[in-house]
Amino acid sequence: MGTKPFERDMNYVPDRITKDARTPEHGEVAGELWPVEPGRYRLIAAAACPWANRAIIIRKLLGLEDVISLGMPGPTHDERSWTFDLDPGGKDPVLGIERLQEAYFARIPDYPRGITVPAMVEESTGKLVTNDFPWITHDFSFEWREFHKPDAPDLWPDHLREEMEEVMHRVFTEVNNGVYRCGFAGDQSSYEEAYDRLFAALDWLEERLTDRRYLMGDAITEADVRLFTTLARFDAVYHGHFKCNRNKLTEMPALWGYARDLYQTPGFGETIDFDQIKAHYYVVHDFINPTGVVPKGPDLSVWDEPHGRG
């Protein structure tokens, strides 16, 4: 990995899917605009990946299952691409491809960056539309609104948006990405700096969640989805594999109760596959875990224990 801090490549295919291919109110549009159209797009999202897990949860919370199909690659892959090894014949049943890389190359031949999930793919052409994960989930909330289920939550309340953006930015830089900065640090000082930043943010979250049920108050927002997918992986992967070991999630009372509260909420826990999560990190990251041995623990039954936060 080299002797330097880990930096995530945030250059994605910047297209957006919007209602009538309109210019959206939020965010710059650096790429093309595609129209919202039920049945046109397939969300490719691996259960193992925290960034993809967000999209799976939000699609479910909003009730978009019947208008946006879901393809799920397996948890392990080589340097080339995520693969559909869980599907019959090793091919996505809708796109007919073995590797997500094929959809990227159909859109951009010799695509030079990593093949990432989540990705939105046009079913008819098999071409990648976008892999810009923060905007994929944002646009599920705003641009697909007419297709939400009647009781869908408002994951982006207007009156909270400004504060929510600040909270999500800190969660992203210090926690979602912070665990990777620890795990992929190339030297001791980079690791220790990342470790200190991560646990400072977890202490801040612990305090914030002591007197409120969710990050923004008494209702679930996208901020909670974004934090949850990291917390769900913390004790199973990040504590040991990424050396984020000051303490376990189960040892932070407010955060642990909050994580169980979300896990037991419809739309969250059923998207978590701990076997796939562990297989992905411990097998794919062979530069960290060269033996490829996947740990048996931790005990997962604790996720179903009462959380007392109702």
C-alpha cells in the first residue's frame, strides 16, 4: 500500500437519473441526465460492501423494489471486477454478464478506474449509467418520489438538510472512510492519526445519540443509513481486520443501542449478510490478511437483543 495515508478515489461517472431528465435542485451535474423510468434501470449492489448496502436499504425503505431491479454480486472478487458468482451459471440473470466490469466497458471502453458498487445500469443496453454512490441514494429520495410506497419515510427533511449535510460529512470523512484510513494505512504514524480521528468521531456520535433516538432527532434519515452500514461491520471486520480496536461497538452503550435499534427496523437488518461481509474483507484484502482465513466470530445473536430506545 505504500507508506502514506489512504486516500479514497472519489472520481465517479457523474451522471444523474432525474424526473424527466430535469436539472436537479441539489448538486452540480457534471455528466449526463437520464430520465426516471420504472423498469429501465438495475441497481447492482453487493451485500458485502457498505457503500452498496446503503443503496439496498434506501431502495427498500422507499418501496422502490418494483421499479428498480436489484442485481447482487458475490462477496469476493479479483482486481478486475465484482462478479455474479452467486447467480446460476455465474451470470446476472437480467444483464447476462459475469462481471460488472462488462457494464462499465459497454459504456466507457477501457474504463481506467476501479469497478465499484453500487452502480446503476441500463437494462436494455447493459451500459453503466452512474456509480456516483452519494447521488444514487439522494436521487432515490427526490427524483423517484412519485414511485415511493405510501408510507415511505422522508429521509431528507427540508428543515434539517443543512445540519444533516454537516453531520453526514463528518460521518463520511471520520467514520465511513475513517475505518479504511486505519485499515489501509501504509505506516504507523498514518495509522495512529487515522485511529485517533475515528474514535474522536465515535465519541462525538456516542454523546449525540445519548439523548436522541436517531442522528437528526426522532425520525430516521439518510444520515442514519450512512452511519449504520459502517456500524454493522465494526465488530465483525473493522475492530480486528482494520485495527480499529480501542473498543468494540458493543462497548459503546448509546451507539450499540442505536445500531441494534436500526438493525431491528424493517429495511435494515435483513440487508446485512455477515458471512458475505467477513468473506469480502478477509479474503479480498490479501495484503492485510494473506492467509485468507475468515474468523468464525463474533456472536451475531446479540443484534436481536432488546435495544430499549423506543
